Amino acid sequence: LEELILKQNQISDSGAKALAKALKHNDTLCQLDLSRNFVGNKGAKWFVAMLKTNSSVTGLALHHNHVYRERILEKLTSLLSRNRQEKTVKEEIGLSAFTEAVNGGKMAPWGRAKLMVIGQGRVGKTATVRSLLGEEFKQTWISTVGASVTQIETRMNTAVWKKVGAVHRKAEFTTEMAARIAAASLGLDHEIPVKSKRWSRRGASTGTDLAASASVVPENNSAGGTCTGTYNAYSGGSDFSLVSEPEVMSDDTEGLYTCLSAFPTKNMGKRRASSMTYGKNQEIELKAWEDRSKYTFSQQMVNLPPVMKEDEIRNANRSYAKVIRSANESKNDLKYTIWDFGGQKVFYSLHPLFLTSYGVYVLVFDIRKLIGTQEVKKSALHYMKYWLNSVTLYAPGAPIVVVGTFKDSIRGRMDILERLNFTLQLLLAHYPQYVKNKHDNLVFFPIENKTGEGIEILSEVIEAVTRQQECVNRNVSIRWLRCLDYILEENCESWISYNRVVELARIIGIETNEEVSHMLSFFHELGVIVHFTGTPELNSIVTTNPQWLVGEICKVVRDSTLHRYHMQSLVPQSLKADVEALFDHALASRDLLEKLWEKDKVEFMLDIMRQVLLLSDWKFSKTDTLYLVPSLRCDRSMYQCSKSRSDIRVPGLKA
């Protein structure tokens, strides 16, 4: 709250006293209007006392009250004038520090990770996500189609997760990072210090370089932050007491290769199929960057364009003192991109596209199925093993938090709980990256989404494990974030060409395609964008809205038992036979795809789905243009599925 208007409220001296006491340590309110009340000299004295401590209030309206003593009015005027002068100095120092942070070549941890919620269909994955976000439990919920992508943030030690606004603000990521760097450079605790009267773009009147005063992480801390504690996410360890304090790292002038601590290298383990790789020479790229001499890059820095021009910063209509203060208060916040994956078999072909190494996996299962009949139990364990193997293959070493829903089904039944835990112990023995539940001495985390039981512990553990991940503490160049802002601010339909990304990168001094590729792979791994590089065609497109891409693919790849009705609601009656052919024979007609994707997007989507093997051209038709969708293949014998389209006799389509 920056302005409070309380005029004509019959406020007397006692009310003024209460207000003054409340505002004594307030640092947000700037304007207070108490005109046309009954405040007298005694009440005004309380405001004098308040202003001796408070430095944020710069305007106090007391006209048409009963304050007549001249000395009190003079004192109030003097203190308010002091606050206005200090605010001006703070704003200028804030602007100076922010400008230096943006264009001074600094780097800092981004504090972002990807949270992937996986498991069999209809086990409560979406309900678990809603519980983590503090949203109301819903008894009935539409099954997730493909995957649902949500941006959230969480503040350290609060266990409160909240959604982030869907609209990307101008220069949002750049501003957040620069403000955090500026806060560290100024050595903030709670307040931007008011230096002496002189200040400059480089620092305060003492001549101190704001950039040079930033904390530097010791060289042996490759994660880019200081993390202490005894919590072992993989072996269970002892009770966790993790403290994470991200710090500002070194200048870009130490060598451009330092930027590349923020992208996957050969140490991540072997990558998957070619459609998911990030460059053919990935294993030698880091070495090539390291071989560049520092003095060469230092010379290049002089000629690099600014990340943000000074007039652009000044015209952004921001209070940089407040921006920096806010960044300091939220310096330990985490931001997640949550991917809630559909668990039906038909979507399994999608998973390799989006399972990445940066982040934490939450494997959800239904407790009732593991204590049910032998057949149901066997099926549930089969699904869990599939997901565990998938994570091991596509994200080796990524931590897995195993969560059991419907805790009420075993309440008070310790013998069943022990047998369930033993069963899961046998399963998880082959997957050392799972996270043990030290609180309950179990290998999984039982929760009840209806009541929220177990959610607080689960959120704390996920957050603690995430803070230990290298990607969260890895330093990111502010130029990369500025380029990401440019990409997301482009007036495009959920995707942008790679060539356009290169153009935007050149504007802010990213000079080589090599660095652009590394930057995109880093953002891809975090789930902020989607960029496949297995073929030149895939590399040419960068998807800026991952949910859009998932949605477009899932207009074709759908569960016929759960989502057939939704499919039919998308198309007119004239294409009903085409819909039936898609579900019954896994054959999509060109007419249907043009309706689902719109004509101008068909070739783009066809290329993506061909390259990642979600679709192939059906070459057995002489009259119709058809495409085979393997994941929708019908339950037919091999002989029937290998027949020509004319022999299959697809209803409603020409023979």
C-alpha cells in the first residue's frame, strides 16, 4: 500500500496516535491523507515522532484539522522534506546500481527448475498439483490430455506455492536478475543504503564500483551458490537442514566460457534419441570455449552493445529502489515450471519429448491399487516401473519423489502400510535416485488430497531437494535472460524461427550461433521453451509456449476412451467418419488435420510429428492423403494392421 486516504473520517488525536505507531516501521506507505478530520497538536506530535524513524512517508495532508502550533508544522515539513530528498537519492542509487547490473557483465543463479509430475492415469496427479498450490480439492476432474504446464513460484521457509501470471511482462526476467545483482552489489539487508550526496553510474561517492562489491562464490563451488546441510536426496541421509544462499558470480570478462556453466554438458550422461539431442559436437563445445583466452574476451566486452540502453531503463516507469528491495526480499525464491503428464498409454510416445534432466520428478501412484487384488497390484507396479525406467533413461540422476495418494485407505492399518512400504522398497532398490521419506521412515510420501494431509511435508521436501540441484544454483548470463525476454515478447503465435532468435541475440551481443544453441538448450531443459535439434527442420523452430505445442499434438494423439467426445466437439458433423477412422484405425485424414490445426499450421505440425516419430505418411492409399498415428493403432493382428487402406475399408473415406 503506497497511498492511504482517510479524509473526513472524524479521526481524533487518539486515532492519529494509533496510525503513527502503526507506521513507525512501515516502509511502503508514501502518501497519507488525513484532511478534514479532528487531529490536534497532540496528534501531530505523534506524527513527528513517527517521521523520525519512518523514511518512506513523503506526503502528509493535515489541512482542515486543528493543528496550529507553528513549531510542530515546521518540524513535520522538515521531516517530510528529508524523506523526499532521501527517496530521490535512493532512486538515483537504485537506478545507477540497476543500470550497472544490467550492463556490467554480471551473472547470478536464476533459481528456476522443472517439476515433472508423472504416473499412471487417474491416480491423482492433477489433484496433487492442486494441493501443492493450495487449491481446493475437486472430486471430479477431467483427465489430463498429454500434459499440463503451469508456472509457479515458492518462497523459502513458507511452504506456500503460487501461480505466476500468464502474461510475460516487458523485460521481466532481465529486470528480476538485474535487481538481484544490484541488491547484492549494494550489500542490502532490508534497505537500500543512502550514500553521501555524490553518486555516479559506477557507484557511490566513495568511488566504490558497485559491480566489484558483489559477493563472489569460491572457485570450488561450481554450482554457483552456497548450499550447506545434511539432507541427502538420494540415499535418504539424515534429517535435512538445507540452507541455500545464491550469490552473484563473476564478471563475463573472466571469459565467455563461464556463461556455459548454464547449459548441459557431457557430464549429464548420455542423451536420448537424435530428436532430443542438443548439438552434434556437445562433448567438445565446453572445451572449445575454455580454450579462448581471457584477454581476448575482455577486449570484446568493450565493443558489446548494452543489454538495455539507459533511456530504455529510465523510461520503464519503475521505482528501481523498490524493484531492488523486492528482489532482495525474494532472492531465495524458487520458480518452477510444473509439467503434469497424462498417464494414459496413448501419451507414452510424447513423454520422451519433454522429460529433461533439469529438475525433480514426482512419481504419483494410487495406494488402493497396490493393496488391491494381485492383478491390480501387478498392473500398478508395472506402470511405476515404466516411469522409473523412463526417468532413468531420459534424465539419469534426476531425483524422484514417490508419492502415494488416498492415504485414508490405510489409516490405522500399520500392517498394510509396512507391507506396502516393503513392496516399494523392493521396486525402488534398483533406482538409487529416489528420495526417502525421513519424516515417516518410508520410501514414499503418503498424502490425502481431500484433506491436504501430508502436503506440507511433501512441498518442503520437493523444495529442499530442488535447491540442491545444480541447475538451480548455476549462474546465468543476464544477456541470455534479455534474449529470452525478447523471444517471449515477440508478436508470434507460440513459436519463433531459430533465425529470428539469432537476430535478437545479436542485438544484445550474443555473437555466435554456438552460444545461441547453448542458451536455447538450457531454457529447453528447464521447460521454459521447447527446442529440438535432432534435424535441421526441428532446429529451425523454437516453441515459446510449451502448452500450445502439447495441445496441438494432443488434438491428434488422444485416449479414445476418455477423450473421444472432446475430439468430436472440435470438428463438424461432416468429419465424423474421419474422427472414427482416427480412433479405430489410427489413420488421420488431411481434411481432419486441417480442421484441427488450421491450414497454415498443418505443415509445421506434420514436420514436428514426423521427426519425432509420432506420425508417418500412409502410402497405401491412391486417392486420399492419410497419415498413420502409431500410438493410436487399433488392437488388430499384425496381418490386419499391415493391410492396405482399401482392404481395411475405413468408414466414410474413399476406397
